[in-house]
Amino acid sequence: MGSERSFYRVLHAHGQLHRRGRARLPQEARPIPSLRADGPNQVWSWDISYLATSVKGIWLYLYLVVDIRSRKVVAWDVEQSESAELPAQLVSRSCLKERISKRRSQPLILHADNGTSMCGATLEVRLEELWIQILLPPEGEQRQSLFRTVKYRPNYPNRPFSSKEEACQWVSSFVDWYNHQHRHSGIKFVTPQQRHSGEAIAICKKRADLYE
């Protein structure tokens, strides 16, 4: 018997503290590109999350697109499968809804994960047509999930969804609350819609005048 320090001292004396096996030596992490947006619809981020169903082993897929400056959910969809065609259609609808012109001066940046459906040929072709530049994080890097607020809401169902329609109904109500009622702490406690539309400027100025 002996202390942990004694074991390490003996191992060190016998040259047993170096890396063993065929594991790759530690690598310096590559820097993640810095994304900055000074207005809405300049940089979007999107991801996919699982939604449990009442059938064991069967999942629904929640697609969510968020504007990183305003935090507004600009598009969402619930599907029964995961593919590159579905997000291509979703992004196309998002651009129409947000009235994003193909003749804009700068491309829209779409920050995505390294998943197969997020870098498929179908999606890449459609994004090129819409003049959207997809940006993937370095290999091995994990982005912060977009879905923490979704699944940590107090009214998130405590039982699996019984159907796609039920899931869509809940997500629709969540997105409406999130965009139009939720005072987001990361954007000075205004709603994502107020930030996205520019109303937040007048709201924050009125607050500052009141504080003074």
C-alpha cells in the first residue's frame, strides 16, 4: 500500500509516465472562425435535434435555424427523417420569408455542424444558388447546442410526442413565445423579434433615459 504520490514517484523512476500505446499525441486545437454580424440576416446558425416519440426507437427530427445576432428563430421544421434535401428546402423557405435577395452585396453565412445532412451535395448546390456560404467548424469541435432553451422550458412535454402533428403544434407555440415574448438576457432583455426588426434600439434608449 502507498499514497498516490508514491505510485507516481515509482512510475517516474522507471520511466513509465510517458504516453503509451498508439494514441495520437495531443494536438493544438485549431481556432474556430470568428463570426460577427452587425445586422439581421447576415449570419445564421442551424442544427438538428431528436424529439422522442411514444414508439420506442422512433424519433422525430427538429430542424432549427437561428439568426445569431438577433437570436430570432427564422425557420423550423419537424420531420420524420434526416436528409440533406429537407434543410435545403427549409433554408429556401427561410430566405423567402425574410425577403433575402440574391443580389445582396454580401453572402449570407450559414454556420452548421459537420453532420452528413449539413454538408450534403443537395444542400451545397441549393445554398450556392441562394448565394449562401456554409461555414463548418474545425473537425472535432462541438458547437453549443441551439436546443437547450427548447428542452429546458418548464412546459416541455414530460412524455414523448404521440405524432408529428403534436410535435409541430408544440414547437410552433414555443417559437412564437421565444420570438415575441421571451426577454433574452444575451440581447439586453428584449425579444428576438424586437432585436431583429430594429425596435430594440428605441426600447434600449428609452430605458437608458429612464435610468438617467
